[in-house]
Amino acid sequence: MKNLYKLLLIIIFISFQSCANKEEKKSIIKEINQEQEMISTYMEAIEYINKGDHFYAAKKFLEAELLFPKSEWAPKSALMASYSYYHDNYYTEAIFNLERYIKTYPKDERLAYAHFLLAMCHYESILDEKKDLAPLILGKEKFQFVILNYPNTDFALDSKYKIELINDILASKEMYIAKHYIKIEKWIPAINRYKIVINDYETTIYAEEAIHRLVELHYRIGLVEESKKYASLLGYNYLSSEWYKKSYKLFNKEYKTQIIKKDKKEKNKMLKKFKKLF
């Protein structure tokens, strides 16, 4: 009886082992088929890119990701889908997919590019900088994130350049509003806007004009000493600029006459030198 019981246990064990081996083989075969199908779908997406159909390519890349989500191809497929959307100006879809990619694959080696592409999507999705600055501000934040977290990459260098462009646009917005206040003779709000330009966007092309406008406005409302301070600041940083010359005229009414006389003297000297050649 005992021998019969042992024999039954051996038979049951062998049966389970056989089933387990079969299941393992099926699992391996299934994974191989999934990977092959995913690679095939990925390559099909590449073909659509070569044909110029980036939107459909994005769909195929997402399909490839779903076919084998645990493979090394999955994060690459997700990122390529985002790039494809970005390429054809589907920024909303690209942003959604990039944010999903960053959450799903937080350790992927291509994260620096993903964050940079996300910043680019915000940067390029702006429709009218005079009405809506939100995409630019978001883009600036994302570019700053790239610079801070991936400082030694080419993406950081590109991000610095993009931030300079964004600052130019943001500064132009402040200049536009300040000039509107001047038209309706709201001097203090105009002054505050120009101060924002020189404090927050001092490296932009609008800084010189902003300082000059502060010279003018303070002079207009009777704060002459304050006006002179800004004139000194303009002279120290932009001595040879046209804006400094305009500011200088406020305090020296003979400035224009002196320049004209100097120019005539210079012309006479040049004429004499020219005559000596003959």
C-alpha cells in the first residue's frame, strides 16, 4: 500500500513537471513572437517617417510599444512617437505622450532628450505672444530644468539659446504694455514695466531703450535726480548707443548743435586729405 502511494506521488510530480516545462516553452515562444512583431511594427513606423507621414508613424510607434511594453524597444518607441507628433506640429499630443514617457520610463537613458523635446513643444505651441504667454513661460521652465539637470549635454546649450529668445519675447511684451501706459499718460505703471525689463531681461535687446524711457519718464514727472541716475546707468553700459545720445539731450540742449559742428569739421578734414592726393 505504501509503495502504491509513493508511485502515485511520483506520477503526479512528473505530470506537474511536464506541464511546467510546456508552459515555460510556450511563454518563451510567445515572448519571441511578441518581440519580433514589435520590431516589425517599429520598422514599419520608420518607413512611414521616410515617406513623410509622421502622424501615422506616431500611431505605429505607440502600437509597437504596446506589443511588448517590458522590452528595451518600448521606451524608444514611446519617444519616437512623441517626436513624430512634434514634427507635424501636433504639440498637444506630443506633450501628453512625453509626460507619460517620463513617468513610465524614469530611468531611461534618453530622458535628457525627452525633457528638451517637451520644452520645445511648449515653446513652439505659442500662437500669439501678445495674448498668451503661458506656453513660453512653461517652455522657459522646462529649458531651465534641462540646464540644471543635464548641464554637460548639447541640449543644455540649445536650452540656453532658447531661453535668450524667450526673454526677448517676454521683454517685448513688457515694452508693448509700457508704451500703452505712456499713450494714456499712466506714468507710474509705465515706469514699473520698464523696470521689469532692466531687472529681469537686462541681456535682451530692449534693455537700452528701457533705461532711456526711464530717464524720460522720471524727467517728465519732475524726478530729475532719479532721471540722472538712469542716464548714468545708460552711459556706463551703452555709452556709444543712440539711446544714450537721446537721454543726453534732455540735460544738454546744445548737444545736437555740437554734434553737427563736429561732423562738419570732420568732413572738412576729410576733404582736405582728399585734395592732397591730387
